[in-house]
Amino acid sequence: MPFRHQTRTAPLPSLTSGEWRDVQAAVRAVQHSACPHAQYPGALHRSLARIGRLMPGVRARNAAPVSPELEPLRDFLCESARHGPHLDELAEQLEHQGYSPAQIAALSFIAG
């Protein structure tokens, strides 16, 4: 899946209300985690703070550990926020976890 190049200029994907609820739940599940190997602390926190108006209730707080099954999601959001080189492989991991390509695109859009 050539995700990285496909989403650079893509508009916000069209999702059903149920798909948006799943995306919101996913973001909330990792909202208090920190990006691993970040060049600067808090990249995910800053991205989440920017989207507070899109998703009420999502606020940055002190970093907390994330469960292993949520690590691909957290890493994908971090890579999306910094436009990192590993988006394609992380997007594939999310697809294997059951996220649709549209949901993955929405997660990338949200992360910035």
C-alpha cells in the first residue's frame, strides 16, 4: 500500500459515523502516550492538542505507557505527525489489525 505518497494531498476521507467513532476511540486509546524516538518530546501531544476542536475530549497530558497491541497505532500517529519514512509499513500493520484504508487516512489526517 503506497500510503505515504497517497495521503500527502488527499482530502479528509469520507467515513460512516461508526467508522469515525472507531477512529476517535483509537486516538483516545493512545492520547496519553509519547512518541518513541522523537526528536523532540510531545509531537503526538501537540498534534492531539491541534485536533481538540475536531474531536472534543482529546487533550494532551503527561506521557503514559501504551499496551503492545496499541503500539502500531501510536507509532503511526507519531510518524504521520512528523511525516516520517515508515508510514507505509505502519499503515500495513494497522490494516492487519482491522482498520480500513479510509480510517488509516483519517488517522493520518488527524495527526497532521
